[in-house]
Amino acid sequence: MPALLEIDRLHLRFRLFEGISHVINGIDLRVERGERVAIVGESGCGKSVTVRLILGLLQQNNVLVEGSIRFDGVDLLQLKRARLREIRGRRICAVFQDPMASLNPTFKVYDQLRTVIQRGEARRDAYAVARAALQEVAITDPDRVLGAYPFQLSGGLNQRVLIAMSLVNQPDLILADEPGTALDVTVQEQTLLLMRRLTEQRQSSVLLITHNLGVVREFADRVYVMYAGNIVEQAPTPELFANPRHPYTQALLASVPTLSGERLPEGIDGMVPDYTSPPEGCRFHPRCPAATSVCRRPQPFGTVGENHLVACRLYRSEHHG
Amino acid sequence: MAEPLLRVRDLRKHYGEGSRAVRALDGLTLNVEPGETLAVVGESGSGKTTLANLILGTEHPTAGSIAFQGGPLPAKRSLELRRKIQYVQQNPMTTLNPRRTILQSIRLPLQTHHLRPRAEQRGRAAELLEIVGMSAAYLNRFPRALSGGQRQRVAIARALAVEPTLLVLDEPTSALDVSVQAKALSLLVDLQRRFDLTYLFITHDLSVVRTIASRVAVMYRGGVVEIGPTREVFAAPSHPYTRMLISSIPVVSEAEQHLKPAWPWERILALGAGDASEGCAFAPRCPFADEPCWREPPPLTMVGDDHSAACHITTGMVVPADKDAW
């Protein structure tokens, strides 16, 4: 059986005044049924546009896409808009970063939840469904929340409303783009706890987009590390944290402030490249302490452990190179 | 102990009148010692930025006092006082005037404070850029040509231009990527040593605090709920809100996971709304809240050397029923 989501050789280019910006540079990615997968990377690495491509939200004239995004065997990039709409909101749902920006301030919570419920299978009692959905995200007074406008509720409550909204149609895949990070840390923690619990119960798959390695460790089964439009390392979560191999993954881990306070975080010199003229080969090489001339050529993935792949010359034996 | 550099007593800032007033600061008391980094931590709406504004003199307190180097800070500040207290704000994208070159931005405080003759200003600006790790080639560029991390460095260089005593840093690294944030934090630590600076470091992110602050003050709803040496506050957090904050930091190793206090997240989710107008402001979100918490606000009480917390559990008036969760 194919994976629920299969992304193959995906390229994304924007046609800009300055030239062609090559934002996603041939990524492959899988999400199995019931699996929680994370893409981790810093701003501008291409993680959020990947989500937008899956949702079909990047259909502009200056966007050039190559490759395929197969969901349950169907290539979403080839679908007509009407067919895509049947999948989106029913089988694929999304939770975004800022709940205030995702909810319409001029409609009550119930009205917004109802339109989502009605996109699912025709259900007679939308109110009861909405009420039950809010109770599932531990909202103790669902009637008050359903009758309120988003601006009358706290950010944390709105975030829970969005989680309820994304789960109410029992989707197969949830795309979560930095959920809760626009809110306080305590709300982010609660968001992750709820998402983890509810998706586990329903066996839904999740593709989580985050810049926070700590969040990955707490939430995901498997992780892809992305840098400048490339996936540089992929592994099951415990394996990645126990044996980070790519110099970028290692540097990113060393940048996280510690609770023990034993050392200052280290950081990475330089900056993310300009996508209209990215570095040849491994796009990390200008910032990499281990870079040699070999790194100017494209770096294919090599296996360094079970399901653990790294795109770096350091881990390729010579006869393969 | 020597005279504190900054002495804040029972500071209040209310917006609006009467019962509908928003009490952004509601009786805040703290000291900042010379040469230290005091981190002020709290969620949005806890009053952190209001505190910064009052210290900088852009807003005026409703009641209470702020003293700097032993003297009260007047509403109308002398040029000298404005020079000594400098500010770095959160958003590197809006902190620099987009129509000024980097040189113009850094030169402005030199001119305002009459610090260098015109002929020396360019050289001084180049020197300041070098201090924050940037080449003088950036002097003639505009902010749009710089990354977020570089802009924040320029903002720091501009603050340092006038040789301040106290730097108020309002979320200086929050808008930066973690790899850039790490570099900015090291820079701040390095500059503090080099120039004998005192930092008031305002942040919502407790994780950056541990490595750089000597002391930490945790704010909730306009008041300090816990204050003490960073090491102690992290090792033995005494206020439930501090525990909640530390336990919500996502960490990257098993060893770090063990440093987090236990926290009953499941019970937090089930908590309803409560009326905290009489008692402790945190009571509606506290899984340990008991009858005294709803009745009267807990006073700030010593729990260790130089370490205080405002909670009825530390005063002994409330005993947590669930010992494991605490």
C-alpha cells in the first residue's frame, strides 16, 4: 500500500523581478497512515510553502511547480480545483500559527464551525457535533464559546477551537504549521498535548511544520530537517536526537538554549542564501565548518542507520562517491 | 550591598479610570544591581513592556517610584539620564528607519548627545559596527539590505554609541531564528563584560534566560510572583506559574527533560474560569488553588537566599492536595 502522502522530486520556483527564485529544490517526503511527521527548519527554508503547495494555495501565475504530491494515490498537483476542494477540508485539514488570523472576527464561533461541519458528510445536528467537538478539546463551557465571537475569547481558547475545527470531519491528514507559536509558551504546550492525544485516538496522520526542535522531540514519530529548500537529514525522532549527523542538524541543536545553563548556545555563522542564486551543490556548504570542494556538487542521501538518511559527503563511503 | 542601579517600588500604571481600569502594572517592586542581567519574564499582557516604557520615560506611572543611581527618575529626563538608559526593541524590521543608511542611524545618537565632532562620527560608527561583529562596508547600506539578525546588531550598536549604563532589552532575540538568536545572545554576554553594562532583559521565553541572566523576575498580571537568582529559580521554582513556564519549555534531550518540574497539564486543560478579583491573580489557572487563594492575594515571601515568591503554598496557608503533581 502506498503511503498516505508521497511527495516526489518536488521543485518550486517563483518568477520574480530579480530572476527565478528556486525555493524548493527537489524534495521527497512520505507520511504513512497514522504517523506524525515533522519538518523542522528555520525561516525561509521552504517548510511553509510546502504546506501551501499540498493545500493547493499557491496557484499564481509566477509559481512554477515540478514533481508530484500524491495523497492516497492521487496527484494533488494535477487535480482540478473542484476536485481539490472535495479533499481539502474533508480529508486534509490545516491548523495555522495564529488563531486570530485564521478565524473570521465577524462570525460567531458556531457559524464558522458549522460551515466546516457541513463540508463533511451531511449531518443533521451540526450544533450537537460542534458541541461535542469543543468538549473533546477540553472546553468546559462549549455553549458560551459557540455563541462568542473570536475576539471575545482568549488566544488559547481560539487555538482549541481551531484544533476542534480541523478534527471535526475526521480527516486522514492534518497539516499543522507552527500551531500555537503566535501564543504564549504555555498555550503552545497545551496545543501540542491536545493534538497529540486526539490524533492518536483517531489514527490521523499529522505533518507538523516547526522551527522548534524541542517541539519535534515531544510530538513527532519521524522528522525531516530542511535547509534552504533541501531536506538534509531524515530519521525517526529518537534516532535524530541521539545521533544527529548532518552538520546543519548538529549546529541547529547546539543553538538551542539549555535548561542546565552549562553553556551558551552556539549559533551558525552566515545567513540563509538568496534563492535566485543559491550555492552550487549542498546549499549549506558556505556556512559549514566541514565543507570541502566536494560539497559544491549535489549531495545524494546516504544511509547511516535504520531509516536514517543524510545528504552529506561526511557519511558516504568513497566507492559510492 | 551597594546601592542598586535601579530601584522600583510599588509601581502602578493604570489605563482608564475606576473599576474598568486596565491595571497593566499593579504594585511592582524590584531592584536591578549594577553589572547584572535581570531577566523579566512573563506572558503577553503581564506588564513587561509597560515596565520598560516607564523606565525609559515614554510613559509616566500612576503611582510608585523608580530611582536610578540613587536619585528619582523625573518625568522630564535630562539629556544625561536619557544617555545612560538605552533601549533595544523587539522587532528588527521596524527598529531602523528604512530611509536612513546604517551610518545615519548610528550617527544620530552621537549628534543628539554631542558626543563626537562631525569628522570623527564616521570612524566611531565603523568602530561600533565592528564591536557588534559587522564590517564597516555596511555603513552606506539601507536596512532593507540587511537580515533580521544584522539589523538587531545595528540596533545594539546604536544603543551602545552613547556609552549607556543600563540597557533595556525588550525581547531582543524573539523575532530571530534560533541559530541567529544564539549568536545575538553570545554577543550580548560579551558586550556586557567589555563595557560593564547592566541589562534589564525582557522576554516571554524562559529558555533563553537560563544561560544569560544572573537573576530572574517572573511577572504575572502586573506584579512579580517570583524573583531570585536564575540558578535557584530554575532548580527550585516556588510559584506554580514559574513551574508552569519552565515545564512548558520544549527541550532537546532526555537529560534536559529531567530538569523540568512536574506539572499537571491534564488538570490545567479542565480548569474553568474563576473570579480572581479579590485573591491571587493566578488562581483561575492554578491547579492547586484553594479557598485562601480566592480570598486574599499572597504576599511576596522569602523562600531562600535573595529568592522570594508570592504564593499561599509557600506561606503555608495552602497545602497542595496532590503531592506528586507538586
